[in-house]
Amino acid sequence: MTTTQVRAACPLDCPDTCALLVTVEDGVATAVKGDPDHPTTAGVLCTKVSRYTERTYHEDRLLHPLRRVGKKGEGKFERISWEEALETIAARLKPIAERAPEAILPYSYCGTMGLIQGESMSSRFFNKIGASLLDRTICAMAGFTGYKYTIGGSIGTDMEQFQNAKLLIIWGGNPIASNLHFWTRAQEAKRNGAKLIAIDPYRSLTAEKCHQHIALLPGTDGALALGLMHVLIKEDLLDHDYIAQYTLGFEELKQRAAEWTPERVAATCGITVDEVVDLARLYGGMAKAGEPVAIRTNYGVQRVRGGGMSVRNMACLPALVGAWRHAAGGIQLSSGGSFPTNKPWLQRTDLLKKQPRTINMTTIGDDLLRPASAAFGPALEAVIVYNSNPLAIAPDSDKVMQGFMREDLFTVVLEHFQTDTVDYADIVLPATTQLEHIDAHTSYGHLYMMANNAAVAPMGEAKANTEIFRLLAAKMGFDDDCFKDSDDQLAAQAFNAQDVRAIGFDWEALKQKGWQKLNMPDAPFAQGGFPTPSGKCEFYSAQMQADGLDPLPAYIPPYESVASNPELAARYPLAMISPPARNFLNSTFVNVKSLRSAEGEPHLDIHPDDSAARGIAHGDMVRIFNDRGSFVCKARVTDKARAGLVVGLSVWWKKLAKDGKNANEVTSQQLTDMGRAPTFYDTLVQVERVAA
Ligand code: SF4
């Protein structure tokens, strides 16, 4: 027997981007473990990816191209050859590409985070066609935008420093489920005497293990941040020297923050005055005493109308107290902006003959149903889905389903499994998993460039996304040299080797070692140097004003809340959020039996007061509904959900739920204040008991 160990990288939408060691015995991957030498992975993987071989060798893997033989949504297919599949697709796309190229839409996201199997050859293909562009804003763009206005880019505290913090505020995230290796460091900080505070409407696994949990109402984080500023300024818990040297607009901020008394903030957030004041005193007081204080925020806070502004407000806090002076101080939303990727080359944006329109992936439900018009352009006629599962993950799911049901829509799906979306495909193409192809990765949690080597040969007739788009390009008659680049050639250009951050980047060396840290300072803004237009942390942002936004930190209430829409709240009085279930990653892994068993079945956490008012007992089946739709699941009566809040951990495949629906039946297609992002956690519902 030949046994080898192959260096790989986790492809999933998780900030940790773990370094993997894949054991291969006679051509079969038998184990996936964390690389003990990689500093952030440290030999540990989450349960999900420890089971990655179970997923790769799953009996339901799609192994051959398929053609639909049943009705859309029925999921009935027949096997066809690659030649037939590619010919069929090219024959359908060519006339559309000649007549109205924008009627073709790629739909993809972070099914893989890889630079190569994500948007490289695929983008070249769609750019050559002149297809509609996709606004890939469904996860991070609101927070990214708010953070960028303030800090200048997605750069923050290095993950490898958090264990040295003395106060850690975990704001809008559940790292035990979705940022495990940060949590390891948070625990180390706790052992070293740090205080951990969770800010989250829901008492998540993480919140339960922190010293304090502040359970504010969804969508009110921006108000809490303003309240903290108010107390910091009023009680002079400030770093005046840092403010004077490295920030812009303090006097204007001072006036704005004065409006946000702790009483007003407490009423807005549904918390106590003491919670506001005590947190500010702790944060500012420790910083003033020279202790490193850090905020780790995540994307939970920004899935509401004012999500971008909330993150902007939070991003102002470290500069007020001078927390950036310490390597273990500051704030991290994402480290993604630290990487000098070479996306224009990977994606060959120069292939575009003119700038096509952009379709937002959050509004795919409405956009698939939109007729041609002067404002919209041509109706969508063909959608090619890869690295995504819009039927399960996109909001306002009934509209998405209606759109994909259109008989005149030609749908191609590249997938590993027969997901909810595959059921609506005309042609299905089997794609490789991370163990079967090569890729290069950045991270949005740490600072390492990562390489993924192919550990095993593709299963069945599966092909890598890059190869599929190469073959499709050939069938379309595209003969540009860029469609001949191999995956290794693509990966070799993935990072800008001349950039000082990636100095010494060499793909062959990266493949051998698996990872290489960027050349970044430990404390990125200890002496200012913010990549904003002013070079300072911008409390006042002229760019925001130019973009039609409030140039100062502000509070933007949710679209749907008791305070902001009492008429709607009279009918639908409960706020609903749908954060990630621990054993799933978005909609990936839901079909892996051992992980699904660990989650049990779809359920809704509801506070005892709210369940009692509705005659709902623990374990009852309930219907969750609003004007957009409804879904059914089992009630868990628990005070983990604060009163007035219900929580449906997600994202379940619809076809595996009792009523064939999931939480996205009730979420909306409304967009955030900035960044054109979704508002999944800005949702009012009513809940009623139904027969089991
Ligand atoms: S999902 Fe996250 S924690 Fe799990 S292996 Fe991948 S990167 Fe690591």
C-alpha cells in the first residue's frame, strides 16, 4: 500500500482557512487532519471538515453530466455524456450571447473560497460573452463598506494576537460555530485573565461561555456603539494623543455622540442603562490603563438595514481609546483586504467589450421574474450556477423558486450533490471537491496565503470548475490564449509577487509548504497609516457624504422592527434571525448524515414568554410566517432567544425539511444601507402551533 500526505487548504466560507493534511492510501483519501505546524490551524479542524472524506465519497455524489427529464423542481434527470452536455449548453448560450449577452447570468458565491475554482476561468468565460455581472454581496459587503469608509480596507487585528488581549468583545458572531480558531485564542486569553463579553441577540454557544452576554435587539448594534462613544467622551476615557494624530472629525463625532445618551441607547437596544455605561467604562478604562482591548466582530451585525453603519460605528471605537497601539488591540472584521490578489488578471476584466449591467445576487428572486424593460435591460434567459445553492440560501425563497420554475429559463448547475437548486436545472455538470483539484487561497481571518494540492483523482466524470469553463469556452468558439491557462498557471499569478506584503511569493514553494504568511506589521495602525483618503481613521467621511450617506456615525433602524414599523409589528411581532447551525456551513454539509444527525431537525428557538402567549409547548410543530411566506419546524422553548426574538439555525436544504421549505421563505430581498447586501436578520414574523 502506498500512503502519502498531501497539503491542502479548507475551501469553505469560514475565516479560519485551515491548512489540511490529507492522508491518501492507494489513491483514496482516508483522512483529513489539521496541519499541526500551521500556526492558526494548530492541528485542529472543526467537526465538519474532519468529515470531509465522508462528503467527497458520499454515495450521492454527482458523477456524470445529467439532463432534466422531469418537470422543473422535480429533480428527475438522465445521464448524458460530457460532449452532449457541452454541445447542449453552447447551442443554448450562443444565440443569446449574440442577441442579448446580458440575458446570461453567472450565479456563484463562496461554495469554494478558492481564487482558482472560484472566479478565474469562469469570470473569463462570462466576461468574453459580455454576460450580466453578478453583485456578489450576499454575505459581507455591508460591513466591508462601513469598515472601509472608516478604516480604509479590510485590515485589522491579526488573529494570532487575540490571546494577548485583556478584554475581548465578541460582537455579532458565534466563533465556536464559525471561527473556531479565533475561539481557541479567546479561551487562551480568558485563561490569561481576559474578560470576554458577547454582544448578540441570541445566547449562542459562544455567548454562554463568555463572562457577560449583552442580548440587544437585532439591528440595534449601531445605536449601542454610539452609546459607548457617548460615555467614552463624556467620561474622558479617550486617547487624546491618538485622536489628534491619527483620526479625522473628532469634534463632529463628539456632537453626534452627545445625542446618544445611555437612556436612549438602552431603550433603542432593549437593554439596561447599566449595560451601556458599564461596557463603555470597562472598554475605555482598560484601554486608558494601557491594557490591550480588542473587538472581534463578524457578519451577524450587518444583515440588517443599517448593517454597514453599525460596523462603521464599531470601527470608530478602537481609535477613540487608542486600542490600535497594541498588537492585541483594535478590531477585526476581516483580514481579506490584507492580501495582494491579482484578480483583474485572474478574471481578465479586459475581455469585457463594454460594461454590462449588474444583477444583485440577493434580489435574484425578483430579477428572474422581471420582464425586459429599458431600465432593467433584457429579461434573464440563462443562469449558470456554480459554488452556490440559491434555492436554499437566497432570501424570499418563494420568489426564487418561481423564477427558477420559468419554462423559458435555461439553467445549468455545476455541483457535487443534487441540491435544492439542482432540482431546477436543465443540465447538471458534476464538479470536483477540494480533494480533487488544485487551488490558491486567501483568508478572511488570518494572514496566510494558502495552497491546495489535489489529493486524489476526480471522482467519476467530475471536472474542476476551471476545466468546465475551459471546455465551454472552446465550444463557444473562444480562442483567446487566456482560456488555455492551466490551473497551475492561474495559481502562479494569483498573488502579486511584487507587492511588499507577498514578497517572495512563489507558487511552487507555496504548494510544497502549504502556507506563507504575509509581510504585515503586528500592530497595523499603531502609528496611524490608515488606507483612507486622509490616511486617518475617519470619524467624518467626506466619501460617505459624496455617496449620499451621513458622513458621521449614525443609527439606521431596521426596516422591520416594533419601533420602526409598528403597523407591521402588530401583525408580525417577533423578530427572527437565522444564524449558521454549528454542523453546517451555509447550505454545505446538510446532506452529510452524521452532521445532519448532530443538528437533528429544523427547529425554532422561542422564549418561554412568547411560546406561552401562543400556547406553544417545547417540541410542538410551529408555522413561522409573514407576508412573504411560511415554513414549519419544531419549537424549542428556551431563554437562549430573548423575549421578542425567534431563532432558526440555518441553512437547511428545503427538500430535507418536513414541508420542503426553510427560513428563507420569510426573509426579504431588501438591501442594506450601504454595500448592496442582504437583510436576512431584519425580519418580522408571527409563530403559531400547527398539528404535528
Ligand atoms: S470550516 Fe473553518 S474551522 Fe472548519 S476546517 Fe474549514 S476553515 Fe477550519
